Amino acid sequence: MNRQMKIRLAIVLASLLLTVFIASAIAAEDQPQASPEVSAAMQPYLDGYKLAGVIAIVADKTGRIHYRNLLGYSDVEAKKPITEDNVFWIASMSKMFVGASIMTLVDEGKVSLDDPVTKFIPQLDKWMVVVEKDEAHILLKPPVRPVTIRHVLSHTSGLAGSSELQKVTGSDSTPLKARALSSVTGPLQSQPGEKYAYGNQGMNVAARVVEVVSGVPYEEFLQKRFFDPLGMTETTFWPSEAQAARLCGAYGPNQEKNGYARGGLGFLTKPLSDRARRYPEAGGGLFSTTHDIFRYGLMLANDGELDGKRYLSHAAMDELRKEQTGTTKVNYSLGYHLRNGMFGHDGAYCTDLSVDPKSGMVAIFMVQCSSSDQWAARDLFLKRATEIFQK
């Protein structure tokens, strides 16, 4: 090889290296950075064995992720870092989809929020209300007003947290129809609209209304109306064996507070993939991923619309963003928490989606914490998320 050919080869190689360097630099620049503020806020919870792993996302409504923090482990024993490939039990975040499902039917003129539930499930006209109760007696009277769709979605119906049937058979071992009908076997604990009492039974009744009005099973309604069109490919009541293998472990501190104790998922029947003997627990049975929750959060942040498709009208979104608990004045809507100007929902193991309709911020907190220490961590994350988003 003569000197001229060597020079040409050197120029070509240098050009290739420069191209690779520039491409790498652009790719690195496009990658969302971790927020030092979020890392610093979460580290004490990791050091104190209160959280084992955290995925914290701060994004805007265009879908641009400003900060992505992945901290700790999904499997402490195997030392597996937490990743966005992990599946999470999102528990009560499931309630968001009940509220959204009802509001799609409101948009279509098939349901009104102030319709009595008995309009769709006539057998529930046997509800009675506890008006006196002590160790010696209990006095029941008919409700002074009908239980409405708004009541069951806002936890103001008077229904107990779970149905009498669920207490015997488990949360997900009977169809929604059976669970809804069984609600008359346990009395309302207060007059409809007069008290706020958080629970799952009202959500299951509302999900049954969705089935009655739409004519399809609740899980099919969710799949066609939300999961498929939003690209939420991993959100399900029945995680497959492959998904279960990616399920993030649930941890809290051990008794000595010097390590982790792994918790279980006692709320749902095993195996989780059993579609023959497990049914949708509308108030707390869904599993999902960071990606899927982000997609749903973007739809909420864009006033019910995403990628040119409208899922909920502006009027429906207004209903989901405002307090619906009447004189109780609890910060809750129709399957949505209202917190510091944000709306969304959290789950028992501390997964959380919070959307700020004014700023467009979408904040996602994905953890699996089986102790009672998680809420302070979530609240601190949301505080830091708001601060860094405003910058």
C-alpha cells in the first residue's frame, strides 16, 4: 500500500470515527438525565430499607421525559437492578380506568352521573342503611335517596370497602355480576352522599354498570377503549408467566431494620394468569408497566386526547379533575385522587401517576413497597418533581 492510499484510508477511518462520536453524543444528549434532586430525596428511603427500587419519571404533555431516575433493585436477593421492563401491581390505580370507562358512556349519552345505580342493576333496590348500631342491636332503614353512579365512583355511596361475597371467596374469585349483586347482603354504612369511605366495592359495582350498558365484559371494554389504542400492551388483570417473571419484588424493612423483608401479594388469587378462575377486581386488580402508565398519563395531560385520537371529551375530563365528594369535601373525584393541583391515583404498593393539568407535568412513581413507609417517599418525590419541572 503506497503512501497516498494510506492517507486516504486514514481520512476515511477518521471520518467514520467522527461520525460515530457525533452520533453517540447526540444519542447521549437525547437520553433523559437522572435528577440529582430526586436521587438525593430517595436515597434515605433506600438506605433505610424502606424502598428497594424506584423508577421516577418527570415528563411534559408532549411526551418529552425531562428526568428519568432508576434507583435500587427489583430483586434484592438476586441483585437485579430495577428497569422499565419490570411489571408492577398497580392496585388502586385500577380505579382510574373505572372512572374513565363510565365517563366514555356519559360522553355517549348512555349514562348520567346522577343516574341511580338501580337503573342498570334493578336488584340493588334492596339496599338498606345502618342508622343505629351497638353490641346489642342494629337498626336498618331504607336509604333516604338513591345511590347514584357519582356516589359509587366517589366513595360516598355508603358501601363497605368490599362485598360480603368477597370476604368469603376472595377479592377476584367471582364475576363482577355476582359481586355487585351481593352488595345488598351487607347494609350501607351511611346514607348515600353523606360520608366518604374509601373502598373497592363501589368501583366493582360501577364496573358492572359498564358491562350492563356496553354489553361486553369489563376487561374487554378496557382493552378496546383504552389499552389497545393507547399502546398499553402490558396492562392486564392476568399477567402471563413471562410477565410474572418480570414482576418487581415488594419489599420493606425487616424487623431489625437492618435489611429488607420481601412481602407477598395476598390480595389476589394465585396463579395470576388463571383466566378460568380469576375475574377482574376493578378497584385494585391491574398490573402494568412504566411505559403503559406513561401513555395513560399523557392522554390525561392532553385533556383526554393523544396522537390524534380523543378518548374523553373536555367535559368528561373536567368531571375527572374536580372534587366529587359533595359536602364531605374530601379531595377525591371519580376514581381519581386530587392532590396539590394534580390528579391521578396511587396503589397499595405505592405506584403513583400524578398529572398537573395547568403545567402539563406527568409524574410517575413506580415502586413495590410492602411496608407503611411509602407515602412519605411518594409525597417527597412529587414535591421535588414539581420543583424541578418548574425550572
